[in-house]
Amino acid sequence: QQPQQQPKQLPPPQQQQQQQQLLPPRPQQQQRQPQLQSPLGIGSHLPQGQAQKGKGKDGKGGAGGAAAAGVCFACGRRREEHEGGRFCGAPSGGASRGPPTCFRCGRAREEHPDGRYCGAGGSGEGGAGAGEEGAGNALSRFNREIVQCPNAVSILELYSERRGQFDFVNAVTALHRVAKSGEGRGLRSDALLRNLVEDVREAVGDEGLRKKPRHIANASWALARLALLDMTFLSFVCAEVLLAVAAFEPHSISSTAWAMATAAIEHGPLLAVLASMSISRIGEFDTRGLSNVVWAFATLRVTDRPLLAALAAQATLDVALFDEQALSTTLWSFAKLGYHDVALVDGFAKQALGRISSLHPQGLSNVVWSLAKLQVRHAELFRAAASQCLARLPELQVQHTTNTVWAFVKVQYVDEGFMKAIANHSMSFIDRCAPQNLGNLIWSFAKIALQEGPLMAAISVAAVAKMSACGHQEIGNIAWACATLALRDEPLFAAVAAESIATAGQFNVQGVANTMWAFAKLSITNDGFVEAMSAQALPKISTWDPQALSNIVWSDATLSIVNEPLLTAVSVQATRTISQFATQNLSNTIWAYATLKVVDFSGASPADDMYDGGVPEQAPLTQEEVAGFPVEEVVEALSTQGFRCTEIERSGTAHAAASDDAHALAADHFGTGPLVEGSGVLVVADGRYLACTRRIGERGRGDGLSEGIDLRMRDVVAGSEEPLDVSGFAGLMEKHRCFRVARA
């Protein structure tokens, strides 16, 4: 039987670049007492909550009312009018950081009365004149200047000049804009960006600095976009969330979840809190928020069923409001987690069908992949998707194509014209295919037995070139597909053998069985490969399923390989799981052992020692279970164990009550030859199996049924044993079916 393997590594809805964390994780900070000065050392002269409040009386901001971007908040002059091109109070020397100073007078905090900068009000009261409003407006103007910066570099330059004056909100705004600009990843090694990231990390970890949830969420989002998010930062975020659960609105929840998934960091406690908050406020999420939350949990492969139920119910209600990207991403996410909500799938499939021409190729492939993963064969949708793919074939990239063809094959919606068009289109990008794409593509065509010669040859060449980058999943898929299509490509299988030997420790059960099966199917022998795969299989044989067991012994038998330890271990595991064997698996296994002429009469196996605690005892059969077996099946089972069973005719036994006749009858049934271990008479009496045996008494000679021979009767099921005289034995012969049993 051919192995049934499906691609397990599933593509995300939006292809992400490989993320790289350039900043090492910070050590866990110890608890610190609240400080008057924030970790940023900037803007902390204003009490939290006042920094963004005030505006000047003219509505354009304090400090002289200068509101135009690029104008100094202290003197109103433009940047170019300042010495060195730096605003008043800006530190010199690029990104160097000196002690924080007042933006008005340039003095340090300790030089001011009560430790408050110029314009900072105390205890909620106004400062000198409109000081509070002027200072708050200055900080607000920083944000406006940040937003108006044309690119990431200018934002970082502004940050460098105002670093001593930025507060936490300004720093988060700058970081968020840098991440959003699209230029941020290219600047990750820039000293200014690293300093900005460090400031934000310190501020979030400072328990004495109050922070709004949306700013924390924005910081997490930005760090994730820049591939600089780490577990330490998320621990700080989790602590902040727990302190202000009620203040975290849906947008902050979804942004934080998205950030974790994008950074591929699973912070269990934080995910649990986010799930709980999402459920309690599910009706407040917009469609993008719903999509981001379920995408995050799917990407992290975390199945929270109460959360998924709430998300599915709300998404079903709002299905008409989803845009095309959120529609396909949400459906993909539920499918990735294997969560099949009938109402949701039906509603989303109908929406996708109605908007099929508006779906991006990525969204189109996500929709059909999701339905296939959930085993939903929506014929009308697949037909429309096929038509769209053909019309937009040049737009289909590698990932779109391989996912789409896999989905069509999975639901057995096969249109030969469509598949051939996909095969021809695939020729244009085979050399750019990743190993996973190559494996999935050839697997799909093999499943429908579509052998496109040029495509298969191209896949073979590409696979040989990229074999060192293939994992066991791809190696197994490629080998299995070639064998299924009868493609005996020796250079390819030589590369498969070499890579399999080098990475044998990474192969799972299915990989070993399928790759072995492929070599056997094509009659390709490679001793090193077989030894490596067998060595990998033996210690894990107790985890193998019937399909894998039958494949590996079938492969050994086909290649005429007698590996006794492996065959013995397989027999033990097969006996344990015999009730799970399909007919084909059972047939292949029996054929393999018969071909190799391997029979184990001992009932035990050296492989028993491999399993902790030995082979577990099976529950004994009940009398009712035994009665359900046909006599012929029992006889056949005995014959496979090396016993010859011959039914005894019952004619002429009615007069056997007499002593002489009973002795004669017993002697006839047991025979008069020497005693042989395991020989006797099996009596089938009303569903009971009675094993009648003879043994040598103290005076016995062992050459027949003489005065020194004792008869014993054992109930095979109950396990009880008792003496049996010849008259009782003759009575059993008269009433029931009997079989003479002897070693073959």
C-alpha cells in the first residue's frame, strides 16, 4: 500500500521575511522604586497625565505660540538659524546623552526650586503663568514634528537632538513611525535607533512610570515590525497589562497579540490574559482586530477553544464587513488550528465566492487551502477559483501555486486542463522553489498520477541542487512522489540517500517508512541508507502506526533484507496494534514475513527490553469474546504458530462408555508414539476451548497411553486445570468437535 503523506508545514497568510534579533535580551530588571526622573531622562519634568494636556491660549501651543514644524519651541527660530543646526537645549555630539536639562533655561533639575523644571506645575496646579500648558504643548508638538518627518532618518535625527526632552509618548511615537516607514529594518544596526529602542525598553520596564495601554501596544507592534521584540520586553508588557486590564481596549489587545506572533514569541501568561480580555470585549472588536487576534494565535499554534468559539461567533455575525485580506486571513487561521465552525466556514466561503475576482492571489490560495485543510469540498468555489487562477496565471507566485494545487488535490477536485496549466506555469519558477515547495508540488502531481515529463525532470534537477537544504519532510515527499510516478532517477536517489544518512536522526516515523518504501518500490539498493533508516526506526518502533509498520517490513522484504532485530520489534508492535490494521496493511505485513520466512514461535521478543517495564500484559479474553471466534479461525491461528490441527471424526464413539473402549479411543486420538511437547487434543465445547494433554506419570514409559500416563484438561480461557480420566475424555469426544494438535 502506498504511504499517505500530506505536507505538514503550512504556509502563513502573508509571507514574512526571516526575522533576526539584533539586540540581545536584557536581563530581568529588579523592582525599582518610583523615580522622579523617567528612564528616558526626557520630558519627565511633567507629572504623568499632564504632558499631553495643554495648548497655548492662541490654540497653537505655548512657548511663544510657535506652531510650525521645524521651529524651535524655545526661541521660535528655525533649525538653520541655530548654531550647529541644533535646537535650543539639544545635546551636541550626535547621539551622545548628557544629563537632562530644562528646555527653557538649560539648567539641571536639581538647580530648580522643588526639583521641577520651568513651567512644570505642582500637585495639579498651574505653574508660572501658562507654564503647564506651554510645557505640555511643547511635548505634543514633538509628536507633530515626528509625524511630519519625511522619513525614518529624519525622525532619528530629530530624536537625537531632542533626546533629553522627549517623554515616553514621544519616544514611542518616533519608534512607531520608524517601524511603519518601511526603512526601519535597514536601520537596525544604526546607533540612533538602538538608543531609541533602549530608551523605550527601559521606560516600559520602569514600574514607577505610568503608561497608557495603547502606547505599550504601539511599542510592541513597532519592535515586532523591526524584529527587535524579545521575551524580556513582553514580560514587562504582561505586567503592565495585569495592572490595567480594564484600560486595554480591543485595538491594543490585537496589536499586542499581532506583535507576539510576528516575533514568533509565545509568552504563555500574556497570551492567556489577552485571550480572556478578548472574550470579555469581543463585541467591541472591528473585523481587522478579530482577524489579527485569531491570526496571532494560529501563527503561534496556540489553541484556546473558548477564545476561538467567541471569535468564530463574532466573525460570523460580521462576515459581510470583512475586507478581502481579513476574510482570507481569518479563514486561514481557523483552518491552521483545525477549528471547524460550520457557520463560520459556510459564511466565509459564500463571501469569498461572491468576491472571488477581488481576492489577491495570496488570498485566493489561502481560501482554497483553508477549505481543503478543513476537508470542505465546496465545488462551486473551487470551480470559480480554478477559473480565476487560469485568468491570472502570471500573477501566481511560487507559494500561491503550490498551496493552490495542494488544495485541489486534497479535496479531489481535479480538472486535467487546470492541472496541466499549473504544471506549465510551474516550469517558470522551479529554480526558485524552496525545498518545501518542491516537495509539495511533486507530491500533489503524484497523488493524481499526472506525470508531466519536463516538469518532473526540472523538479529532479532542482531537488538534487537543494538536497542539503531539505528536511526529512521534503525528502520523504520527493522520494515517495518519484516512486509513485515510477521515476527511477538514480542521481536524485543517490542525493536522497546521502542526505538521509547525514540527517537520519531528524527523521520521524513517516519519513523513515515513506523513504524506505520509495527505494524498495523502485528496487534501488543502498546499504548505508538502509542501515541508517533501520537504526533510526528501531528505538522508536513503539510509536509506529500500522501504515508505517507495514511499509517498512514490506520494504525489507522487497529488497530481500533480513534485519532480525527490526523484524522482531515490528512483530511486537504489530501484535499490540493488530486491531488497528487495515486489510491492505495486514496483507502487506504477512506477505513480508512470509517472503522473508521469519516465524517467531517463542511468543516473546528481544525487543521487549526496549520498552520501559517490558511488554504490557493484555487483558485476558472473556468467555463471550472467545465464543465469538469461529473454530476455523482458531485452527488457522494455531497453524500460523507452527501447529498442525486435524479434526477427529466422531463416528463410532457412542459405545465408548465402557472402560476398554474408552482406553482404546483415547489411545487412538492421542496416538501411540512418543510424547511431544505441545501435542494433544483440543475440544470445542459450547464456546469453551479445552486442551486435553497427557503427561508421563511416575511409572510411565513415554511410549503411548499406558497405565502410567495421566490425562489433564485445561480450560484455555479460564486457566483452570484438572485431572481427566479416560471415560471423561471419551465422553467429550462423543459430544463435541475435537482436533488432534501436533507440532508441524
